[in-house]
Amino acid sequence: VQLVESGGGLSQSGGSLRLSCEASGSTTSTYSMAWFRQTPGKEREGVAAIDGDRRTYYAESVKGRFTISKDNAKNSYTLFLQMDALQSEDTAIYYCAAQRVVAGPFALQEWPYNYWGQGTQVTVS
């Protein structure tokens, strides 16, 4: 499984950005996928996740502001994270993650995911 993120950049506080993560390889629509973020000196934290049945999970800090979704195509699919009402606290490197099946209670935890993208920087000023 290969994951490639894009869409990061600079936004003013209150602005919006949309992240994309293109997944390819031995993936199916049943895979659970998620977005994590990390700032220097802090642990990676789960932001949003979506499972094979398209159930979604959000960290409390982003509920009502971020929306996770995915589009399926033959042999690949794309994960999105629409980020609205951005705050300076959202500044971080954002990572896409995937795993065959992740149970709901663990959707925003790092350990179940075996596949990771390289990350994309989001800066909110």
C-alpha cells in the first residue's frame, strides 16, 4: 500500500484547506483510513478516521470544523480532509494512514495502522 498526501500549505486563521491522500497498491474499499498530525515535541495524534463502511470518527478538537471523506476508483482511492475554520493550533504535519480493518474504538489511535504517507505541512498563521 502506498499513500501520498498533498494539499498542505499556509492558511490564515479562519481559513480552509483540503488535504488529499492517494492510496494505491493492495488496497480495497474496506480499508480503514485516517488522518493524524504531529507537531515538534509532541506525539502523533489522531484527527479523523473513516472505516470500510464509511463510519467516521473525529477528535474533539476538530469536530464541526474538519470533514473526512473518500472516493473509490478502480484499484485505488483518495482520502480527503476538508479543514475549515482553521486555528493556529491546527499547525502540524498531517499524515495519512491506512490499515485493512481498524475497530471503531481504536480508529484514532496510531498503533493499528501499518501504512503511512510521508506527511504534508499545514501552517495556520
